[in-house]
Amino acid sequence: MVRIGQILNVSVIVLGDITFVLKQYNVDVRAINVESGVVIATEGATFSAGSSYRTSMQGIAQKLATKIAITPKPSVPVSQAQIASSSNARTKVEVLYGYLKIFPNELGEFSAEPSSIIKHINAQAQHGYNNWRIPTEEELSLLKANNYLGSKKYMSREYPSGVVLLVSDGDDYETISTRLEAEEKARAEAEAYERKYGVDLGLSVRWATCNLGASKPEEYGDYYAWGETNTQMAYDWDWSVYKWCNGSYNTLTKYNIISFYGRVDNKTFLDASDDVAKSKLGGKWRMPTDAEWTELRTKCTWTWTTQNGVYGCRVTSKINGNSIFLPAAGRRNHTVLESAGSIGYYWSSSLSTDFPHRAWLVGFYSDDVGRYDFYRYNGHSVRPVSE
């Protein structure tokens, strides 16, 4: 296609694809620089069958044209003057001692903690984390001992002035003792959850009666992008907030088997650390695989119904007659909850090996239940299983 653009003597060529799943059109387009062959902008949308196709496509075209015409702003919401030109500058997040993540850039020198800047960085989940913070004096000592700091004075939580280098440990500033207490509490809660909510359907795994983040079967619960363990404020179409890429579908940094889509690591199932059910519940809980969802689809009867006024599917085992209820919780796209009450989307832990920027899920509505691969950045429901 790039060669065609050269023949036509154009500088940018636009490609895309349209899929029709569960009565909805999913449109994904990308603009490619003909000279370099690099994707310079992406845009997309989802709209229901029967809505104005022309209007939706015009909206996509206008947004894409705006992205092509405007030079992207730097991802860090501070001026270049604030970003220190340090000999210790890095291009990516580095991890010290297996837990302390180090922000790639120094933000500059400040006389007080730049709270608004840090808040903005965390709101954007820059570099895959949303809990960047000022390090403690002890952490600064570790950074200095490992040659991450220059000769300047650096800001710490105890002494809030100096050059700012952010860190994250993923524990929201918890001490080691507090972390151990939390882990012990989580194990006890997981065991109680398993005793109370695990349902034996006569299958290879036990299925939870509630979605992750819910306390009742009919509650929708939380929504997660595939491979992420925290909810997001927005699930955007341009991959900008997705954890396992560098801003686009073909710059994947984890879970990829095709070089076109980014760095290849040949991982096709989520690691335990990226399994949100495992992360939140611990114990034997985890996300179901694509094969386990297939088992649930083929060895159970799916009946569209309501429970306490909430639409969804009653899934009844053909083996022992036990059942679970899956609410039609819709999905999160941008900050909007779409299709709630009419469609259910539930992630598996399995990558789509043909299109590794997608992952497998089960989707259902009143007339059908099926297996689909969706873009990994979308916010979908999770129904845990236990071995």
C-alpha cells in the first residue's frame, strides 16, 4: 500500500478495517507516511447498526485530519525548560530491585512538590503507571547508590525541594509491613470469596457468581483493558492509554508473536502479574482462558433473561444443572458505558495469535453467544474462575 501511495504521488495514505460484531460496527483507520512507511495517526469508532454510517465516517475523517495536521504535544505536560537535560536520562521505565519503577525523565527543579503536574501525569497513566510519586529519602539513597542520580539536590517526600525524579512501587506508598498485612488479608478474603462465590458447573474450573468488582450476580462490576490490573478513566481509540504499547497498535511491548505489531515475546496468555482477577483476588482465582470460555459455551445452556431487573444470560450446566448469571454489562469506550443492558463482553486471558493487538472474549446478546477477538485497549468485564 505504501508503494501505491508513491505511485499516486501522495505523502499520506489512509488504510483501515471494518468489523461487524454483535450488531455493532467497529471501524479502525490509520494514516501512514508514504515516504517512511510509519503510522502517524490512528482513529476509530463504534456505532450501532441502523445509525448514520456517513455521519460516523465523516466524524472519523475529521478527527484523523486534525491529528495529521497538528504536531503532537509531548506526553509529559510540562515545558521543555522544566525537563532536565540529565546525563542519567533514560528512554523507558527502569525497575530497581524488582519493585521500584523509575520515571524516564527528570521533571526539573522545584521549590515545592509539583502536585498538579504529578496528578496530570498519573491521570494519563504515563509509561504504563498511574501512581508516580516523589521518592522517600531511603529510595533516593538506593537510586544514588545505583547511579541513577546526578550531583544535584533531589526532592524527597521528607525534603520537598530540588530536582524531581518520580518513582512508583505500585503500592500507593505502603510500607513493607503494611504490604504484608494487606497480602495476608487478601489471601483470607480470597478464600472466603471462593467458598461463597465459586460455582461447580461440572467443568474444568469453578466459576464465580459475580463479575470482578461486583458483590451481587446482577451488578456490572468494573471494566478493564486486556492485561491491565487497574481501571482507567478513559479507554481511547488511539491506544494512548493502553499499558502494553508505545501509543499505537503496531508498537506492542508485551504479548506479541508477529514482528509487524511490535516487540515479539511469544507470550499468548497473560502472566499472573497481568491477570486482574489473580491480582485483585489472589488465591486460585484468575481470568478464564479462551478454551474455558468455549467449554462454558458448549457445555451449558445460555438463556436470555433478567435477574432483579437486570438483563443478561442465565448459564446452566448440561452436566449438573447448576448455573450462574452473566449480566449484559456492556463495555467502557472513552468515558461512556456502551450497550449496557443489551450486550455482554467478557475477557479471556488468551491472545489472538492471528491479530495480536486483539484478545479473545465471549460476547452475547438476546439472540446469540459467540467467540470474538477485540482490541486489547477496550474496557470489558471480567468473570473470575478458580481451579
